[in-house]
Amino acid sequence: MDITLLASLAVIHIVALMSPGPDFAIIVRMATQQTRLTALYCALGIAVAILVHTFLSLMGISVMIQQSHVAFMVVQLIGSSYLAWMGYGALKSALTSIINKREISSAELSAQSQPTTTGLISSIKGFKVGLYTNLLNPKALIFFITLFSVLITPQVNNSTKIAAAILLFVLSLAWFSLLALVLSKPQVQQKLLAANTIIDLLVGIIFIAVALTIANNVVEQIMNTF
């Protein structure tokens, strides 16, 4: 087993995990607006999606998808559509909050420090949101293709490949679970309650910006074929 390679892989992946993006944004939204269990399931969904990306890259399927212009464009269109839809939902929630905004007394604010039953989603749906957010993000696909193309060469043995898959899954689950646990604390949720509208706006902007970037890449690919 190549420990040096695994260490390099871990460092790169940790940096990527901590970088702002759709995964980070959706965990923040889930942890501050949903129950702790739902946020943790969302973290698990993201980690499982990363595990899927890892296996697809190790088996060469991701490279095959990228090399097929039609298949890769379909993946990008599906991914950008999902991210745009998620972004629209977040922006709609923010705009609704702004329109319906009213003065809240300190007593009411304290009563709302925990997520209310209104607007809550199940833990299974939280898992699906995390799973689809990462799995349908073409940028994640490209990241893992690049990462494994550079570090996981044909000379790397199977034990190292399996260890790499487990390592990325554990690191992803640990990081996003930590965020979910910290941000879902009642004290933190209470402090961020007034900022929910801003969080929704930022999440919406991030998702739509990524979706537009992907859609623009698809348009450029189509134009280049003519």
C-alpha cells in the first residue's frame, strides 16, 4: 500500500472539501434550517456520492463519459438543471421570507430557535438532497477524473485503490458531519435564525452560478462542434 500517495490524496481532498461550493452550501442550509438528523443524513448522502465518483473514476467509467461528447453533454445538462432547480428553490424561499417578513418579538424568536415542523423534510429526503447535489455536479466528476488521472496510475495496486476509496469516503463523511453537528446546535441555529433569508440567497446564488457556468460550457462545446 502506497502511504505517500494516500497522504497526498488526503491533503488535496481535504482542501477541496473545505472550498466553498454546492456541497458546503447545502450542508449549511440543511444544518441551520432542518433537524440535526436530516443534516447528518445529507452529509452521508454527499459522502456516498463521493464514493460513487471514486469508484467510477477507478473503473475508468468517468473517463469514458468525458470522452464521449454526447454522454458528457447529457451529464452536464442533467447536472446543471438539477443545480438550477435547487438554486431556484433557495431563492424562492428567500424571496418569500422577505415578502412575508414581520417584526418578531424576543419571545417569539426564542420559541423559533429550534426548527419548526413547517418546512421540515425527512432524513431520507435529506440524504437524497446531499447525494444528488454532489452526484449530479459535473464539476465533481471532472475533479475526480483529474485527481485520479494524476495520482492513481495503472501501476497502483488494488489495495491502495480500495484504501483511497475508503479514505475519501471517511474524510468526506467526517467533514460534512462535523459541519452538520456544529451548525445544528440549538444555540447556533438561534443565532443564525435571523440570517436564514441571507443563507437561502447565498445558496441560491451559488447553485445558479454553478449551473450557468456548466450550461455555458455545454453551449461552447456545441458551438465548437460546428
